[in-house]
Amino acid sequence: EVQLQASGGGLVQAGGSLRLSCAVSGLTFDDYAIGWYRRAPGKDREAVSCIDSNDSRTYYAESVKGRFTVFSDNAKNMLHLQMTSLKPEDTAVYYCVLARGSWYPDTCMRPPYQYGNWGRGTQVTVSS
């Protein structure tokens, strides 16, 4: 069973940075997509960024492009999300997600129901 454990959230001032990390365990298949979603207060879940195991590209929501960077450390079974130039509108609970299989060559930015594995979220709060 795949388990995802996110960490690294916290309170930061606007313009600051945070790095989220996701520890992945129980991964027994080679084809998968992994990434981050977030849910802001009163809003639906939003895809933030993802990586597909069969795709060299990384994908981002328009709202975070140029500010967030997703990268994996496969040797340590970790996924990270480096967030810079944070804005108050980035305030949300961030979730690490994983889906079995690959959508390549299509994007891995998908509706949340297409990701079957969700970790417990980590709160990110950006103060103005």
C-alpha cells in the first residue's frame, strides 16, 4: 500500500519561501504520476504541480509558475515542492498525491479524483 507523508508547512510572510517534502513508501510499480494539490479555505482542491514517471517535464498551475519548483529524490523516495515569492493567496492545505499509471504524453495535471493516493495535508499560511 502506497503511503504519502507530507511535511514542511508553516507560517511565512509574503515574499518568503518554504519547502514542502513528501515521503513515499510502499511504491511497488514503475509507472505513476506524483504531485501536489492544495485546498484554500472555501475553495475546491486545485492541482499545483506534478511529475509523471515517463515524462521528463514538470507541470505547474499557472498561478504558481515561475515561483514553485517540484523535484524528486528517487534515491530517498522523496518529492519536494520549493515555494518562493509566496503570496497570501497561496495559503492552503497542501496534499501530496500519487496515481498509479502514466498519462504521458498527456499532462499529469488532472482532476483530483484521478489521483487515488492522498497523504495527510500540511498547512501553509502566508501572511500579508
